[in-house]
Amino acid sequence: MGLFTKRPRLLSDPQGVFQGPLAHAFATGAHMPVAGGGVWNAVHSSCSCCDAEDEREKLRVSWDITDTAGWEQALLALTEEVRPPTALSTVLELRVQAITARPDVPFDAGGWPDLIGYWCQSRGAAREVYDEMVTEAARVWEYEERMTSDGVLPRGAVVRTVRAYDFGRAVNLARWGANGGYASEDMARHHIIRAGAMSMRFHGSWEEMSAGFTLGRAMGFDDGAFGPYYTDSVEAHKALVGDPRSPWRNLPWRM
């Protein structure tokens, strides 16, 4: 089925949090634990398969984290308000600017290369930069069409930013660090609340956040394959919007 062998479903710790800013923050990072068989509402049990040694190995291999300082540095980088621009973030911002300038006119993806071309020309960017950005825009459009058909993105909507993927990863990175022995649960909660607050600032709803997370993860790892780095996020989204016990259905987005 994907990276995980069972269909994602919502699991909660009865002793975990269900209300308030911490619960909201956990819920902004819920895609990964839901997909991995973990609980969404506690620091522990971020997945169904990893013990402390596994968590440390995951942090070392995937994040080059081997101590508390490295863990905190990575979390601060993920949750900073302004991150260095990438080809993906730039093409998304160019589209947002075009939509904002003409809000009553549906965005024409056929004009996206022209927007990119004007941007590159104004900055004297090399042809390689233009080609990379156009490729990113085309991949975004393909994913968004699939996300619409899969029920993640409302028809006619677009993803404005993929920062949800940064903030969702930060929630889980905080959990992994505590579970791997690099931090206390109190330290992890501090970073989780920060990540959740940043996600709330950058997005307008659970659904908008989820679409940003799904696109961000797919663009980072799926390479247009519509494989598990895409499908696991979609299945987690469906569980989180469909289960009546879900925090997405019981907590307001704005708190």
C-alpha cells in the first residue's frame, strides 16, 4: 500500500491531549503518525514500529542529528518565519501574486512560464534557473490535479505554500528527539506548540494545511511517481477528515 503496510487510521492516547493549543499543534503534524500507526496526541508512540534506538538511527540517517544541539537547530530551521527561497516556493509565490492581482480571473497555468520568465529576466537569472522553475511549476500542477481528484484539494483551489510540510515535520521531529533520548517531553512540547502556531499563521484551515503538507512531501520525495510519499499523505488526510473523533473535526483552526 505504501511506506506503511496498513491503511491509516486515527489512533489516540486516552491520557493524551484533546483540547487546547498543544492538541491543535499535535494535529498539525498528524499525517505522519496516522500513516505510521502512531498516536496523534502525545509525545510518545509517534509510530507503531520504532523504539529509542530506531528513533536515534532515523535522526542520524535522515537528519544528521546525533545530539540535543543538532535536534534543536533542525527544529528552529524548520519553524523560522522566513526560509531561504527555493524554486518551488518561488513559483508558488508568483502564482499567488498573479491571483491576488486578478482575484476574479481563474489562474491560467499556461501563463505560468511567462510569469517565471519575467521573474528570471528581471533578476538576470540563467536559463537553467528558468528551466528548473518551469519544471517545478509543471509538477505542482500535475500533483494538484491528482489531489483534486483524490479529494485533498477542492476543485478550483491551489496550494499557496508548502510550509505546512516544514511545520508538520517539526512536530514529529520534536517527538522523535524526545523518544530517542535527546530531549525531555517538556522540551519537545515547547517545539511542538511553536510549530503548530506557525502552521496556524501560514494557513487558513485544516484542509489548506493538509493540502500544503501533501504537496510539500510529494514534491520533496515522490518525484512525480504518485507513490507512497504521495499516497500515504492522501490516505492520512482521508482518515483525519473522515473520522468523527478527528481533531480536525473537533478543534477550530483558529485558537
